[in-house]
Amino acid sequence: MSPVRIIIIGILLYIGYRLIVGGSKKKNDPAPKMKEPDNIAQNDTLEEDPVCKKLVPRLRAVQFEHNGKTHYFCSEKCCNTYRKNQGEE
């Protein structure tokens, strides 16, 4: 047998071995579990920032009450801009 033929047969045997042994190992591993979402994220709603128009999670937003209505902002900067435009500061 030529050396090239021996190398090719060896490679094919190795690939066959890896397919048989590698496949059986993967079947024994449990599937990765996905992390449960936080309850906060499930109960949170998105509010639109009136200044920059970004959507902000209500529980993480900067809040400002004006004329009996609560406004939600992505940052203090947007809140201050809104207050200046409304004549609050």
C-alpha cells in the first residue's frame, strides 16, 4: 500500500470514530437551561420620552409630574430640557 492510501484510510477511520463517539457524548448532555426573565421586566411598560422620543422602561425612567400627569424621561438631561420648555425652572 502506498503511504498516501494509508494516510487517507487513517483519516477516514478517525472521522468515523469521532462521529460515533462524539455523537453519543452529546446525547448524554442535558440541554442548556434558559434563564427565567425577571418579573420586573414582565410587568414593566415602555413609555416614550417627550423630548428625544426614545422608549424607556417605566420602572427605570426619570419621572416628572406636570399638571397632574406623570412624564417619563430617559435621563435627567431630557427631564431638565422638558422642564425648561414648560417654564418650570
